[in-house]
Amino acid sequence: MRLANKTAVITGAGRGLGEAFAMKLAQEGADVLASDIDLGAAERVADAISGLGRKGLAFQADVRNKQGVQAMAAYAIQELGKVDILVNNAGTFRDNLLENISEEDWDLVLDTNLKGAFLCSQAFAPHMKARRYGKIVNISSRAFMGNVGQANYSASKGGVVSLTRTLGLELARYGINVNCVAPGLIDTDLTRRMKQEIKELMVVSTPIQRIGQPEEVANAVLFFASDEASFVVGQTLLVCGGRSVGMLLAKPKKA
Ligand SMILES: NC(=O)c1ccc[n+]([C@@H]2O[C@H](COP(=O)([O-])OP(=O)(O)OC[C@H]3O[C@@H](n4cnc5c(N)ncnc54)[C@H](O)[C@@H]3O)[C@@H](O)[C@H]2O)c1
């Protein structure tokens, strides 16, 4: 097992990618605190982790709220004894063209996706620094490169990439590796809420010609969360079926 005797906190762990990350890290030996704004969802995941024979805990926290995030960190450190791994996964989107993005939707997306990663990293860094050990894995998106109709989401995810690089620089000397995974289109509730025609267009323009599965992103998170990535700092790994490399402009003949 690659994470034996390790402990992890994952935000937005109640479903989708966060749930897949929680299960993957637990399968590899970690005790996990599943945090989510939706307590019932976090509890369901914590129960599944306990079913694997690991310690599974649930906590309700809104990553936009500094007090709530600080309380989550205190609870995690107390109940797990230490926190080795933090996955900043909680995220949301409110897609619209520039003229139609309300200030409220701008703030919601930036506060959840970017400020949330900042607040959580800030809450756990002192503990990790004191122990001279930590892995922070941020979840960005391939959309950080730009997507029509996603000015708020792209900006937030670009911010996550920059935050990763800067925290990587600041924290590496304390034995803390900060890295980032940027997924492409993955099959979760988030993408199930997207318009079907947009999804079809995205699949057609993706070199691998399909949507990704949460497990395929979880494998990248596991790498950054493990000591296999001990000399990797401030990096963003795109897990997007080739979409960041180039876009197919016409549907190719069957391979
Ligand atoms: N699914 C994709 O295709 C895809 C692609 C690239 C990046 N991502 C990113 O991966 C992450 C997870 O996405 P997903 O597809 O699993 O989404 P999802 O909507 O299925 O799950 C998101 C989880 O985050 C929780 N959450 C939302 N706001 C929160 C808040 N303020 N505080 C705490 N928890 C909150 C939700 O309750 C939910 O459990 C997000 O950061 C998303 O931007 C997803």
C-alpha cells in the first residue's frame, strides 16, 4: 500500500471526484476525513471508508468560510492525530458569457474554487510545517487554459495553478510538496449538469474521444499524495485525454 499510516483530508469529498479521491487514498492505506458543505454526503463517504477498514470521518465545512475551515483543520488534527495530505477539491461552476455573469456568480465560483484552496492550505500549513511533512494536492481544470462561457471558472482554475506554483515555492523547504491536477471532462454530477450538446462537442474535440472517469483522475492525485512525488514541486498535471495538447477539429475515422 502506497499510503500506509498516512492521513488525508479531502474537501468536497461527498460525491464525484472528491469521493473517488477519498476512496482511492483509503484503498492505499490512508485514514481519511471527508469534508463537504453537504454533511450527509460526507457521512456516506466516511462510512464507505470505514468499510475498507480505515478510519473514516466526516465534517461539514464550507471552504469559503475561514472559521469553518479552521474548525475543520483543528478537528482533523485532533481526530486523525496528524494530517499528511490535503486535497483541495471542492469546486463549482456557473457558466455564462461575459456579459451575463452576475457579480454573485463571479464571487461564488472564485470564492469556492480559489479562495477555498487558499483558506484550506493556510489552515493546514502550520501543522505540516511543524512536522516538516505534507502533501497538498490542488484540483484545477483543463479549463484554466480558457473556455468560452467560463470566464469565472477559468479564472478561478488559473488562479489555482498559480497558487500551486507559489505555495510550492514557499513550502518546499519545509518538506511540503504542493502540486496540482487539472482534469478534462470527467463523468460526475458536475458534468451531468452541463448541456448535452456542449458535452458532445467537447468529446468530439478531445483526442481520446471519450469522457474521463473519476478513477483516472484519482490515480494522478494518488501520485502527488504519495512519497513517489517527493521531488515534484509546484507542478500541474493535465489529465484530460489530450485536450490540452491540441483540439481535434473534425471527427477522425475510427482508429
Ligand atoms: N467533473 C469534471 O469534469 C471536472 C473537470 C475539471 C475539474 N473539475 C474539478 O474537480 C472538482 C470536483 O468536481 P466534481 O465534478 O466532483 O464536482 P461535483 O459537483 O460532483 O462535486 C463537488 C463537491 O463539492 C462540494 N462543494 C461545493 N461547494 C462547496 C463548498 N463551498 N464547500 C465545501 N464543499 C463544497 C459539493 O457539495 C460536492 O460534494 C471541482 O473543483 C471541479 O472544478 C471537475
